[in-house]
Amino acid sequence: MVIIKGHEIETVIVKNAHNRKALQLKNNIVMLLRNIGVNENDIDVPIENVAIKKAKASATWYHSGHRMYFSHNMQGKYVDNLHVLFKVIEMESNLVLSEKKTFNDFISEFREEKDVEDKRKEAREFFGVAPDSNDLEIITKKYKVLAKELHPDMPTGDTEKFKQLNVAHKILKRELT
């Protein structure tokens, strides 16, 4: 089980027909987003040629002038990451369809800038962790150490670096929770 965006998601390990399952998941993601009013031509779910390899799954879609994006990279295989991505989008879109969440709330939940991947890479560099690190616990520990060191009230404090620290942590926390 993983908890993402407040949803408890049971992880699944796909054991065969990886590429076929990945294509099915992509089509299901497109269908879910179409059901809440996103134009099919505004949805991009890149498919890995070898769905069994370790790779991040992501989806990008546009609506009302907003770019929305979600990715997942904590599972062992691309197809397993895509399954988690599908489940998150399914749960969130069901909240919109049942009117428990407004479409504007849905947009703000997933809205991100085009350079989000660059910002995530810079944030990981700031914390001194591997470019593919997904362990929020380690990142948060490093955040706390750096926060004590960089806080403006400390002798070694640096207001600008403290601001950068908080932005970097927020970027990674949004990605990893």
C-alpha cells in the first residue's frame, strides 16, 4: 500500500503481458480524463517500449489554459508505476464526477509548470541526494538539518538559501506524497 494525495492505493505487481497492460492503463487514463471533460487530444501518457524496465510513468493534460501533470516512480517497473498513476487519477476523477471535489480543485491538485522536471532535479541537487531519489524520509531529514543551519536567526543563517530550501522541499514533497 502507498498513500498518494491522501488516497490509500494498493500496489500491484504485473507479472506478465507488461506491454499490453501498460497500453490498457494508458487507455484507461485517457478515458477517465475524457469523462471529466478533458479533450483526448490534450492528453499525453508516454508509453515505454519495454514496460518491464525501471522507469517513471507520467501523464500530462491540458484544460482551461492549465497544464496538469502527474508522475510516479516508486515502483519497480514502469507498468507498476503506470498502475499507481492510473489509480490516483481514477480516485481524483471519481471525486469530481461525484461532486465531492470541484473541477477547479482537481486542476489545482495537478497543475504544474512545464519546467517541473528541471525544478525537481535542482531540488534534489540542493539536498545532495541522487537524481532519482524518491525517499521523502531521507529528503526531510536533510531538510531539517539544512533548515537549522540556514535559518536566518542562526549565526550561519542565509535568508536566500533558506527560501531556496523551503521551495526545494515543497517541490519534492508535492511529487512524493
